[in-house]
Amino acid sequence: QVQLVESGGGLVQAGGSLRLSCAASGRTFRSYALGWFRQAPGKEREFVAAVTWDGRTNYAESVKGRFTVSRDNAKNTAYLQMNTLKPEDTAVYYCADQPYDSGEYDYWGQGTQVTVSA
């Protein structure tokens, strides 16, 4: 069973930065991709960014140029560097694991709250 634990959330002023981490455990092989999603109150969960095992990245249009996703395979950890944060970035952020190139994320973390004040 894969376990994902996010950390690094918090309260920040607009224009500030945060870095989220996602530590994966319980697997002995490298996952195909690690992704970040977010869910704001009253809204559906949405894709934010993802990074494959070989470093290829993909971003939602709303965060391009501001967020950077990365991973350290030796540490089984993914990161989401968030710069120039906006109040509309306020949400619970989840990391997710896609074990194979299936398009499906099979494992999810518990989420970490990010709040951006105006």
C-alpha cells in the first residue's frame, strides 16, 4: 500500500511563496508520475501540476509561470514550489500517485491547506 504525506501548507500573503512536499512510502519501484491537485471550498477538485519519473512536467494554465513541480526519486518525494501566490490559489492541496502510464491516479494524500490572504 502506498502512503502519501503532504506538508508545507500554511497562510501567506498575496505575492508570497510556499513549497509543498509529498513524501511517498510503501513502494519499492518508482511511480510513473506524481501529481498535485487542489480543491477550494464549494468547487470541484482540479489538476494543478504533475511530474513524470523522468522529469517531464505538465501544468494547469492558471499556475503556469508561477508554480514549479519537481521530484527527487532517491527520496521518493515530490515538491510544488508556489510563487506569486494569489487569493484564488487558496485550497486544500493533494498529491497523488500514478503508478503506471495509465492516466489514473491510484493513491492520494490527506491534503494540506494553503490560504492566501489579499
